[in-house]
Amino acid sequence: MNRLLQVEGLRTVFESGEDVAVAVDGVDLHLDQGETLGLVGESGCGKSVTALSILRLVPSPPGRIAGGRVLFEGRDLLRLSEDEMRKIRGNDISMIFQEPMTSLNPVFRVEDQIGEVFRVHRNMNRAQAAAAAVEMLAKVGIPSPEKRAKDYPHQLSGGMRQRVMIAMALACDPKLMLADEPSTALDVTIQAQILELMNDIKKRLGTGIILITHDLGVVAEMADRVAVMYTGMIVEEAPVKTLYASPQHPYTIGLLKSLPKIERTKTPGKRRLHVIPGLVPDLRHLPTGCAFKDRCPERGAVCDEPPILKRKRSGHLVRCWMRE
């Protein structure tokens, strides 16, 4: 496989007065052509900011990319000019944003917003772009696409707005797709249709996908590898079957234990879901050593030192002293 994306030591911070929050802290990731990487973790762990940093869309101020490299097909995106980045965004690299209502422009019709992608990157005229927009709406399962293309975002349901975002992201058959909660607000039937469409594009064009989601079931179905994030760092990374069969980091174990299970038992009754105790720490005031230690059932004295991401076996990386 050809290496499509290589992220090395990516560090993104948000500054407010004297407070500095490190949202992405030395992240290393790689993605090959035609591969899907699942990026999972609790809200606030840095998943979305990682994707925004790759596309250089971190709002500044207060955010800024403080270090690292983002190599896309060998080119460091962090060193390109803004004009060069505009040619890449929406064309070679696309992103499905998490909040479609705030990502879509409320004063433009749907066909204009999708059509802009075709006009900018495919040099289509307005009529050609409008026809291509209708075709994309049909592909993502929106009924009466010709009528919906004339609507404004506020006239669509949350699920339809999400599908419009997905249509925009898929319009130019990107080489890399950053999908931030792509199945949010979709019912299971449409969710399956969208995931099937993403898989079809991956197989047909060799598109690489970074799938950001809370849905571990979707990750199990879609991903080839999984990276687990906590407080801006990768704490575990492994092939999807390896991670689900043998999770190593206590945080990953807690996430998988918290999944509801349908079981037949001899002793009927209510069973409480597993809960990871405590809350994600404030990024401005992280504990010394391992950021997870205050919530970890396996913590020891050694956890007062920052753990290092180490290889356990082929393709399986873990950031935990207790797994030495």
C-alpha cells in the first residue's frame, strides 16, 4: 500500500490569557491508500481538533498549530501557502463536519453549496454544477433531490443536512476523507446506506478514511485500524480485530466494557453498564504523569511519570507503564 498520510508529532494549542490548553499533544498517525483508521475517545479528547489541524482549519485565535508535520503524499501541509491549501481542501482532502447546521451557509441554497465544489475544483459552469449537485443528493439517499436542491439548510431536517455535508465531501472523489461523526442524526437505514457509499468510494478509488466517532460498532464494521485518544494523545493503536479481542490500555478496556450487551442469563434482572469513574481532566490543568491515572483501576507509583507510546507486538502500540 502507498502511504497517503503521515502525521508526526502534531501539537495544537488553544490560548486564552495565561491559560494554555494542549488539545493535540504530539500525535503520530499514518494512513495508507484505501485504508480506514478509526479515531475514538470521549468528547474533548482531541479527535476533531486533530482532523481540523490536518486541514489547517483550527480557528486562530485562540488556536494554533504549535509543532509537528502533516505529510500528505509526501508534502508537508503545514508548510504550504493558503492558496495551495485551498486547492487541496474539498478536492484531494475532504471533511465531513460534525455540526451540519453551523457548517452549511444559511443564505445559500443546497445546490449552490454543493455546486461550488464542482465549480472550483472541476471548472463546471453553473448549470453543470447544479446538475452534479442533484446527482450527489440522490447518491446520499435524499428523496426528491431536484426539489431539495432548491432548499435552504433551515428547510431540511438534521439528518438531511448531514447528508448534504456528506454529498459535499464526496463530490470530487477525494483521496483522503476526514469523517467527523458522519452518521450522527441519521437513522439506522440511512446510516447503513452512507457507510456503504463511503466503503464503495474507498474500494473504487482507494480513498483513505479517518473515521472519527463515538460509535464503536461502526468502527468495528468500517475500520482497518483503531487509534484511541485521551487528553490529546494516542493511548493505544492496533488493528481493529486485535484491539477488540485484546485491548491493553485501561482506558480502552473501560470503553469496550461500557458497551451494552444483549445476553441470555439464568438469573434475570437489571445489570448496570460499566462506568469509567471520574471525568476527563481539564486540558489546562492536567495531572502530572499519566493523564488517566486518577480514573485508572490499575494505577501505581510509576504512573506519576509520563508514559511513552510503546510497541507491544506487530502494529499494537500502548501508552501505559502497567503494560511494560
